[in-house]
Amino acid sequence: MAKLGLDTEVVDAGVYDSTVGAFRDAGVLLPTIAQLADPTTIPEAITDALQDIDPDEPHPLNLFRVHWFNDAARTGRVSVPGHVVLPRELTGVDARIVVTFGDRFPMINAHKVLAAYGCLAPRVVTGQFDPTTHRAIWPSTGNYCRGGVAISRIMGCRGVAVLPEGMSRERFEWLEDWVADPSDIVRTVGSESNVKEIYDKCNELDALDDHIIFNQFCEFGNHLVHRVVTGRALQTVFEHLKERDGSLRMRAYVSATGSAGTIAAGDHLKAEYGARIVAMEAAECPTLLYNGFGEHNIQGIGDKHIPYIHNAMNTDFVAAVSDEATDSLFMVFGTEPGRQYLRERLGFDEATIESLSHMGFSAICNVLGAIKTAKYLGLGSDDVVMTVATDGADLYLTEYDKIERERFGGAFDMIHAAESFARFMKGQGTDHLLELRHEDRERIFNLGYFTWVEQQGVDFDDFVARREQRYWDDLLPLVRAWDEQIEAFNAKTGLVSTL
């Protein structure tokens, strides 16, 4: 139970009391998950105080910015999360593809800080994690471990990032500024596709008594915080659009699988609107699609396994795009020759071009998956396909030179931009897309057995129970239980009375 983050009662009263004291001394007040889902419920005194706090500072009140409703400067709050409706001239489809921006989150400019909070906070308020003695281990392919280190630092504990050595230089530079010690950055072999190597390192670290592993691939806090918080944020965006055009219908939600946290928002959107859930992965490593394997550069997608918290039996489509596509469009969207082509030859305005800077590799992957889905389903102008941009281009600036050198002979120009746009945007087809039958869902679900039962020691009956949708729906009361514990914990610190 502890390894999966499912406890709702105080497990160790001594640890609990020690943590209450530590948070009281440090002035750390915890937001409830309900407050992050609806930031208008955050006390006005906290909202006012945040106006004077840098969103990139490890200040305790920045925990109350770990939501989708920050403005573009990340200092104020908006009523509708930042998003863009991509024009038909860009996507080539009539359906409205809506991308919600994840780079408005504090400290790491990526929404994975929300997942990290959703995993650590329940452990803190149930006395399972002592920030004065424990180290929080954050296995990740990039953004989650950065979010974990940020949340750990605010909570006064050592956060250890475990990630592949092949990830973007910007991730490591950020970590070097935030960790307590250089040894708290653990580089494992490989890149995006080498998740098992991360698990192996975590199993090694787990043998040490003062190390607590927050494995995003099996922590249900990751699933639940996205189902409840991200799902409702996307619902707010859709309802905002529907106020302007009442004919709109939510038809699909597209998300790269990664740790299977973000895709959990689809469970909420399916329950509310009947939206189809589309799981994206790299064509170079099509694990869900073909039981395949390989290497790729769509950073943000961990693969060659099925995350334990992936509700596979509720997934409707699996699709894959090549990292050649995401690399090439990254150059179109982010370099001057690419933007010049979009501006001068295609006639896009500056606002549209600027919106593309909110998209890193996995976001471009999601957009291409949305295009595939719209074409496959024959969607029209009243149909909405929603997706998210986990992070923005700023996390990959050093990738421009690498891609230009390796894919374009060292000189990316407007001709390359035109060819890339025509091939990968306008020419995006329905290849590498599978509408899942029951048998296909069973195949994907069963593939997880080898990771979780055979390798990671999960109980067989617990593993099998996840086949039923009722299992996942029955997890929802955990959120209210954790919020009650957070409220009780805050009351114990006495900080609520200081507002």
C-alpha cells in the first residue's frame, strides 16, 4: 500500500508529529487537491501574498500555484487555463484541436510539478515521510524529477532526481541549481526509452532506510491528481469554448502515455462528455501499439513498459508518431527560418506563431495524434479534440543545434521548413493508429504483468483487479480523504490561524 501511495490514515504518529513541527517552523502550509482543482477556493490572504513572490522561488506559498490557472507571467490567476485553438490552416482538419499550456506552472515551467505534489503530500500528512530524515527519490525521464526536487526543497527535505543521462541539457542545468548536493542527481544509462534502468537504480536506492521512492509509474497520487485537477481544468477550457459556440462537442482527449498520469484526465473527460481517450507513443518504440521497442527523442514519454497506473481498459485508441516528425516540426515552430515560412508563406499571425513556443516534443506529438484522430473519425468543425502541452520549447533550446546538425546537414532553411510542414502537418495520416477492441485492451493490460508482477513484485490479485473500471472509480474517495488529512495537518501546524 505504501509503495502505491494508497494510505489515508496516519501510519506513524511519531513521524507525523515531527513533520508538523518542521512545517510549523518553516511556514509550510499545504493546499488541498480541491483547492488546486478550483483555485478560487484558495484563501484570499494567500492569493494576496503570492503577488510579491517570484513563481520560480522555492517559497512555501508557491505550492498554491501548482495548478492550471496561472496567467502567462505565472504571478496572477486567470479564470480559464491558458490554451490555444489551433487554426485549420495549421492542422489541416476541420475539428478544433485545443492545446492547454503546461508551461504556466511554477518553478519548473511544466505540469509535472502537480504530479509530484500529488504523490508527496499524501505521504507527508499520513506520517509516512519525514522531511527531516528521509530523502525523496524521484525516478523520471525529466520533468517529474524536477517537480519532485522543487516540492522536496519547499518541504525542507533532500530530493534526489533519477533520470537518463541522455535527456536535454536544460533539465540537468535546472537540477544543478535546485538540488542540495550534486550527488542528488543520479544519471542512468540511456535516454527516453530506458525506464527499466531507472527502476533498477531505484531498487538499489530503496535498500537504504532513509530513501523513499516516489515512482510516478505506480503512484496512484499521480493518476488521481491528474484525473481530478487536470481533468477539471480541461473541462473549464471546453466549457469556456462552448459558451461561445453551443454546438461544440467534446469528442476525444489525446495524451502521450509517459507515466500515465496526464492521460488520467481522460477518465474525467470520458465520464463527463463521453470523450474517446487516445494514448500516444513514439513510432520508434511502439510498445502499446505493436509490443515494440527502440530509442527515440520525444522527451517526456517513458516506454518499453506499461505503467501500473495506466487505466488500459479505458483507453480507446493508441497512436504513434515518429520523432523525425516532432524534431522537424520543433524546428519549424521555433527557429527563425521556420517562423519566417509560417509568417511569410502561410500567412499565420504572430499570436498563432507565438503559441507554438508553448510546445515541447511531447506536445507536438500530442497535436499530431489529435490530427490523426480527427482524420480517422472524420470529425467536423463542431467537434473538439483536447490535448495538453506538458512543457514548452524553452526546455529544449540546446536541441535546435543537435537536430539541425543531425537531420538537416547543419543548415535548416525555409525550404526545409516547407518540406517538414507539408510532410508532417498537412501530410499527417492515419497510419500507426489503432482503434482498440476489447482484445487489444487486454493485450496492452497483460503486457504490464511482466514489469509489475514478475519484476517489481506487485501482488497478482492487486494487479488483476485493475482490469475493472470500478476499481479506478473507487479510487476517487481517496482524494477527499487526503484533503481531510491535509486540513487536519494544517490545523496542527497552527499556520491557518496566521492567515
